[in-house]
Amino acid sequence: MVVPLLYLSLAGAYLLVIPAAVLLYLTQRWYVATSFERSFMYFLVFFFFPGLLLLSPFVNYRPKRRKIEV
């Protein structure tokens, strides 16, 4: 009984919890990341792609509206 619960918790973490944290991290650091940090971001997206694909219909990140000063 312990092994199926362990598999279920690891699958939930891999498919839901960690990709949600990755999305939060990406939205906060996307425009200010250094080159090394950006390559780390690409690695995270590659590694957690199945979970990000599952969460993508529920997330809508559009670019921030620019303020035009006159």
C-alpha cells in the first residue's frame, strides 16, 4: 500500500506541483533573467514539459501592457 501512494505522490508532484512553481518562477523572472538563469529556465521547461502541458489550458500569460508617456 505504501508503494502505490509513493508513486501517486511523486506523479502528482511531477505533473502538478513543480510545474505550477516553475510557471510562477518564469512569470516573475522572465524579463530580468541573466543568460545563465535563462538557460536554467529552458532546462526546467524541458524537464517538466508534461506537467506544463497539463497546466497550459488554465494559464493565460500575456505580455504586460506598455505605458506610453507623452
